[in-house]
Amino acid sequence: MAFLQEENISCPYCGETITILLDPSDTDQDYIEDCQVCCQPINFSVVANELDELEVIVSSDY
């Protein structure tokens, strides 16, 4: 059973730091979620690095 992992990211629109939850079993995903502060759509890319740690890349491109 995989535990959810908290990750802090900065919104590419308003710059606010928001906390998201990641499921370690769901790597190599792209999804869009609205910023909790400014409601703009953020594109999230979740990948596993060479150490099998999750990395989140956020952008305003969708």
C-alpha cells in the first residue's frame, strides 16, 4: 500500500505556495488542477527521478 506524499508547489500564475497530495503509485502522469488561491488551471507533470523519488513539474501551459 502506497502512502500519499505531500508536496508544496508554487502557482505559476499567482506565486502562492499550495500543498498537493501525490500518490507514489501514479508516476509519469500529466493532469490539470485549478489553483486553490487564484483558480487558474495549472498543468502538473508527476515523474519519478533516478532515485525513485517523485518530482512535480508545474506550468501554465495546458
